[in-house]
Amino acid sequence: MEYVLLRHREIPNLKKLDVYREHGGYEGLKKALSMTQAEVIDLIKASNLRGRGGAGFGTGIKWSFIPKNAPDTYVLINTDESETGTFKDRELIENNPHQVIEGALIAAYAIGSRLVFNYMRGEFMDAAYAFEEALQECRAAGIIGQNILGSDYSVDFYTHYGAGAYICGEETALIESLAGNLGQPWSKPPFPAIEGLYSKPTVVNNTETLANVPMIMVNGPDWFKAMGTPQSPGPKIVCISGHVEKPGNYEVTMGMTYRELLAMAGGMRGGKKFKALLPSGGSGPIVVEDALDAPLTYEGLTPFDSVMGSASLIFMDEDTDMVWATLKVIHFFRHESCGKCTPCREGTFWLERVVERVYYGRGTEADIKLLESITSGMKGKCLCALGEFATSPIVSSIKHFLPEYKAKVAAGMNGKVTRAAAAAVR
Amino acid sequence: MLREKYADEIDALLARFPQKKSAVLHLMHLAQNEYGYMSDEAMKEVAEILDLDPTHVMSLAGFYSLYYEEPVGKYVLEVCNDLACALRGADKFVEMASRKLDIPVDGTTNDGLFTLKTVMCLGACDRAPMLQCNLKFYENLDETKFDNMIADLRARAAEGDADPSVVERIFSYIK
């Protein structure tokens, strides 16, 4: 296939500036600099490029919210990739950093920003070396700095490192963290486009989203819309992990079915039968066999009460204990809850406690009802999406796998959970 | 003192930000690299450079998982045992590592060389089991690779491990 994003798989050393330029690199930026800011925004709007971090908001629309001629504005790249099962931005930054830089520079030009930060999680250090070296090449070549590429536009660009907090992938938490505060979200409004970093208008875009921008500039919106579906155009990197033969990143055009994606990853490992899929890391509700023929689009899983999200597919085979899997996921959300709002802080704590006691054979039938009651106390009541996400593995696993919960309760202390297994979950 | 030892890097770092408070996570990474963990003195030093209240730096040290509030071993082995890694054997890997190092999770070996931890997703789910050791990733691990890694780290420690740390390398880009 013709790669749009993971082009480094076909082009060796794409992370070097000269190689990137030999393959059309920074032509998109050049074209943008020859246009007005409004024309650039309109072009991206026309492509219907939607955010690849999971929310799917229109990228051009997001840029258009920035007040015109605001004196200080910022572009922040969200490379705080920390969702269980997600590892696409890391591959991009490590191997194709210039495409992300170019996309961010086009965004910065479009909104008139003089400063770009890439907020990268503090654990992605191999990616960090590649990105820092790419930035250095750009400074030396006049692509970043004063009057870039001979234009009258100047911009600075730096990397910022997080320090281990999933919540900083939420845009307002990311802004707080970059400002030197605890990475805790705020209740919108104000929206970052009006009051973001240092209370100035700010655009936060996902890494993969920005990597799409340069080629849209060069090839035009129609080229982009020819891929995928009308509502979900363009390429998408799908992260496939779990019980499959060939886990990894796969670049596809949206509209493929989940069953086709599973086949792409070599099918279930060891010829086992498919049991369940987490379609968006820990955040998207679990789906089962009937959803596999749905298309990978922003709306494709709506009939199955789930979402495409960031397209991080965790496949589980017939031997998977779904109460155990649910416990793993809720443990993650409890650990990563920032503690600012009560429904999420208390809710994730109790969800983990109750799932844990069911798993270890100390639960009762009433605990299953209790789980549903806790989730309804959280849904729609948390400050940000994390609290909402935390309820989805619980609600969806009870929906699809209630007999497994009941069996754990019925087995009671005679369940086959060993002390070693208990230690492993903790 | 960090301010003297890394004068150029810190000046360059502070010049990046419209508000210098933004440099706090960077400086905490640097302080931990220097002192091994976020000791009270390390946090006070960071606070002083940025004119912050030391309690603010302490609250950040508690919030972000990469900062250690207690002393740790020279090499911190952080194994991801989140769902995606656990489906590919991460929990068994943790048990094996714990047995081989003869320490529980969160424990440190008597010689002070290794601390074993479990952590949330590190973004390498397709290469599980995996761990990060002082921010370097080791992927697609098994028992043999783990043994070799430990032997290699022991040998390096015995020679005084002069390799620049990940944080030092990152700061070299800032200067």
C-alpha cells in the first residue's frame, strides 16, 4: 500500500531532513506560507480531517476558533500517548518526526502562533532523541526560527517532557502541566481556543492528526477525501495488541472492518477463538463477535454502544477471564485519576475495590448491582472524559459477560485464584 | 548544585518559556538524575531556581509517577503489566523478575543496584513483555533476555557506568 503516515517503512532514514525533503518534505509548509492564514484553515476544513486522538473533532474548525490577530497564541502537539494499547504516535515521532513538525508549523502559521511545543510523555526517550535531532536540523536549515523559508513568518519550536500521568493527554490537563502545575483538567468553558496556555488562545492537536496536514496541503482536500468514508476520510494508524499473531501498528484507510483488521494482524494467536475486543484501549466499551463486521470509522461502532476512539485494538481470546481483564482496566483508571473531581476520584476507587473482591471470590450478587450504581453516579458527572471512560469497561463487561461475574460470586472463596495471581494484579 | 553545574542548560531552558514555572518538570528530571530521587534538598533546589514554593514542587513529585519520593536502586526496572502487556505474559514476567532478583515488587536489592516496579502503559504494547530501565526501553523480553540485561547492567555498574544518562542526553539538546 501507499503509506501516508508510516512512510518511513518504505523510505529508509526518513527521519533525516535531507531524505524527508527529497520525498516532498516541507513543500506543504512552503505552499501554506504562500497562502493567507484563512485560506490554509479553509483548506484543512474542506478536507474534513478529524482529530486522531479519539474525539474526532474537525481540525480546521478547531483552528478557526482562534481569535484573529490575537497577539500571543500557541500550538501544542499532544504526544502524551499513554492509553493502554496505544503506540502509534511513538512510531511516528521516532521514525517520521519531520512530518509531525511540518504539520505543526502549518497549524502555527494558520493561527498566527510564534511558539509551538510538543508535549511528549517523559517515557518516550528514544522518540525524544529523534525529535530533538529533527528540530535541530530544522533550526539549522531555517525551517524554524526567524523568517522561516525566507518568508516574513517567524516561529520557535520546543519539546516539553511530561513525567508520567495519563491525564495529561486531556487537553486542559496538558496545558496545566505545561504551565508547571498539577496536570488536572478544568471544566470548560473557557475553551483552550480562547483561554489556553498562560490564558492565551491555544490549539492542542494530536500527533497523528498533524502528520496528515502536510500532504493535505500538497495534494488538496479532494485527494484526502477520496480515502475512507465521507464522515471519516483519510488514513488512520490502528494499534493492534493482545492475543493476535502479529501485534503492531497498521496504517489503513478508514472504513475497513474490524474483522479485516484482525486478519491483517494474522488472526488470533495460536488459532484460538476470538472472545472480546477493546476497540479504543481501556476507554472504549468492550465489544464482541457481532461488532467485528462494523467499519473502522468514527461512527462505525455506535450501534454496538462503543467508539473507534484512537483505534487501539486490544483483542482477547476465548481463554481470557473477563472479570480479570476488567480489573486490569479499572486499576489503570483508578491509578490515573487525577483526584480533582469527586465522582472520578471516589468512583474509580470503589469500582476497583468492588471488581477486585468479585474477582477474588469475596463478592456477592449485590456487588454486581453496586457496580452499576457507582457507574451511574459517575456518568456525565465528571470534570473530564477520564471518569466517563472508567465506567465503560465495567458497564460493557457486565453487559456481555454477566455469567462470568455470577460464576465468580457463586464460586466464592473456592475460586481458583492463587496468591501469586493476586500479587500480580496488585 | 544544579544551578552551577548546568548553568548553560538551565539558562537556555528558561529562555524557552514565556513563564519560567513551565520549566519545573524538566528541572525535576534533572534533579532526580543528579540525586537519585526527589529528596527534600533536591526539591528545594528546583523551587529556588524557579522562585516557587517548595511545597509546590513536592506536590508535583507526588502527582507524576516518574519522580521517586524515596531512594531507589541505581537501575529502576519498571515493567508494564497493564492489560495489553498482561495478555502477552507481563504478569508472569514480573513474577520471574521478582524471583530472580529476590525482591518483591517495589523492593530494592541489597546491593542497591536494582529496584523492581510495575507501571501503567508505556506505549509498547506490541512488544510485550517490556520494561523501562532508567528511561531506556527493553522490549520483546523473555527470561534469557532478562538474564542478559541484568548481567550487562551488573558489569556496567562494576566498571562505574560512565554512560551518559537519558536525562543528560536530553539536556545536551537544550544547550
